[in-house]
Amino acid sequence: MLVFVCVFSIVVMAGDTLPIDVYCHLPVMCEDRNLPYAYIPSKMDLGASAGSKRPTCVILIKPHQDYQQAYNECVEEVSALPKPL
């Protein structure tokens, strides 16, 4: 739902989410809105990177003035990744 609202953001999804129906609509929504997105292998890794002890299926990284330069670098890196088939 947040993807509808956010104009600029990076979407990161965990590749081991089951059932896949949980977020199978998100890549299409991201492509329609030209949002960069990427997959990582593990829900546990994604949750830990977000500062949580719980597994996480999807995170949305929004820009902020405090880390704008790092955000811009991430956007470039994620946008350069090949799209999954």
C-alpha cells in the first residue's frame, strides 16, 4: 500500500518469502512507478538490516536529508542491477 503513496523510494524484498503471493504484485507496481527494487536471499537478513529481530518480507527505504548522499548511491546501485526474469 505504501508503494502507491511514495514517489521516491527503494523497495527491498526477501527471496525466501512463502507463499510468494504475499508480495508477488510488488515488482509490477515498482516497475509501473519506476521505483528501484531488489531481492535479498533471506527474511532474517532483511529484518536484521532494518534493526529488527524478526524476519521481514519487504522494506521501503525513503530518502531523508540526513542520509541523502548515501540514499542516492543506493538508488544508483539498485537501478544498475539486472531485472529478475
